[in-house]
Amino acid sequence: QAQLVESGGGLVQAGGSLRLSCAPSGSTFSYSVMGWFRQAPGKEREFVASIRWSAGPIYYADSVQGRFTISRDNAQNTVDLQMNSLEPEDTAVYSCAAVSLSRIVYSYTSPSNYDYWGQGTQVTVSS
């Protein structure tokens, strides 16, 4: 059973930075796309960013474009999310997700297209 483990959440003041990391278990060759999503209290889960393990486009939600950076470390087998200029509106539980290599999807922004999920890590931004 594939597992994704997130780390790096915490409490930070507005304007600060945090770096989240996602470590998939097993072979990363089992996944084609990795994504980060977030869910704030009382709100639906929303797409944050996605990246392919192989070369390919990187996507960001408009709300984080220019502030967040998703990257992969093929040597460490991790996918990181660098979050800068954090705002109170970024407060949420952030989850890492992966698309199975055996699946063909045409949208990387829909949570329903992801097969595996981590348990999430809390990010709280104080004003």
C-alpha cells in the first residue's frame, strides 16, 4: 500500500516562510504526478501545486502563484513545497497526493484524479 508522509508544517507569522516535504514510500516510479492540496476549516479541499516526476509542466493555483514553489528531489525521493510571503488565508491542512503511473489523467487540479494521499500537516499563519 502506497503511503505519503508530509512534514514541515507549523505556526508562522504573516510574511514568513515554511517548507513542506512529502516522502512517498516505495518506488517513486509508481507515481506520475505529485500534488499539494489544502483544506481550511469549513472549506472544500483546493489545489495548490503539482509536478511530474519526469519532465513536464508545473502548475500552481492562482492564489499561490509567485509565492509558493513546488520541487522534486529525485535523489531524496521527496517533493517539497516552499511557501514564502505567507498570509493568514494560507492557513489550512496541507496534504500531499500522488497519481498512479498506471492512470492517465488530464487534469492535475482535481482531487478526484489523485490515487494516494498523505494524512496532512497543519499550517497556521498568524496576522
